Amino acid sequence: MKRNTDSLIFDLDGTLWDATATVARAWNEARKQVDFDIQEITQEDIRSVAGMQHDLIYDKFFPDLTDAQKKELMEISGREEMQHLKKFGGELFAGMKEALEYLHGNYKLFIVSNCQDGYIEAFYEFHHLSHLFEDHECSGRTGNPKGENLKDIIKRNNLQTPVYVGDTIGDYEASLVAGIPFVYAAYGFGKTPDYTIYLKSPADLKRLF
């Protein structure tokens, strides 16, 4: 892919870092602030919805809540999530920082995630990585699914031969929507039915690009 690629667009959760412990802690803090009962959210629960569009997570976890309750919970949990991420962050996958610094010298780097607005900025801030990325987009800001956000990033940055790096079937499907090759981060949270390039670990980014 080296000769044919001008840019790499990354998913965030399960691809660049693992923030599931911090996010689960934030959600359970939010539980204490609402006057209706919801179940405890575990780290595994958070991992299971990685890559899902942010607002759809509430439909999956809390199908019995009213729309008003979901909206209230979304506001409270979103606020707690941001506060927790700024304080506790998430863990970069081993070798990821070195891989990104290497790639930055040869490619334009981007992030497209289905997270809430502000989440990518929290990632940048916690790990001091904003200088490595040209642009980013998320469903929490646009309200659009990942495939459409990929297309927006490609168009506004005039990318000619990008690839998308992700770890879930949703990431794979988004790459199909955008019409770009999919690089499967097999060290992440999910499984995908197909891929163009397989990454066993972040170190493979330096070997394959």
C-alpha cells in the first residue's frame, strides 16, 4: 500500500486507544445523578458498543427508557465522560505513539469516530497528539454515520488515496460507503468479515506503510 496511499484515517476506540475503563466509570457516576433506575455499565459493555454511533448506544443499553430519560442520561453521561477522560484518559495501544510519529513523516493522518463531540479533542489533549493529525470528524458533531463523515474528511482535505484503519464491522462497512481500502486493527475490540490489510499490532503500521 505504500506507493498507493497518501493518507490514513483512523477510528479511535479499539484502534488508537482503549478508554473503556474510564468511560464505564463515567457512566456509573452518571447513574447516581438520575432519578430512574438503569443497570450498571461494565467495561465489557462499553467495549461491546465500540464503533456504534453515540446516540444509538442509549437505544441498545436502555430500550425501556423514555426519549426524555434517554436525553437526560445522554447529557449527564456525556458531561461525566468528558470530565473523566480529561482526568484519567485512555490507554494507547502498545507501540501506537511510535507508529503515529513514524507515519506522520510520510502521510497525512486523520480521525473519524462515532464518538460524542469533544471526545477526539480529549484524546489529543491527554496524550499530546494533536500535532500529528490534520483533521477529524465525529457523529456527535455532524449527526451523520461514519461512512458519511469519512466522505466529508476525504472531500474537504482533497485526499486522493486514503485508507481507513479500524477494528469493528461498523468500521469496515463505513470504508465500503466511502469507497476506500480497509485496514483491520485485529488487536482491537471487534471482528470484520474482510479487509485489505491486516494489522496484528500497531507496530505493523511501520512495517506496512
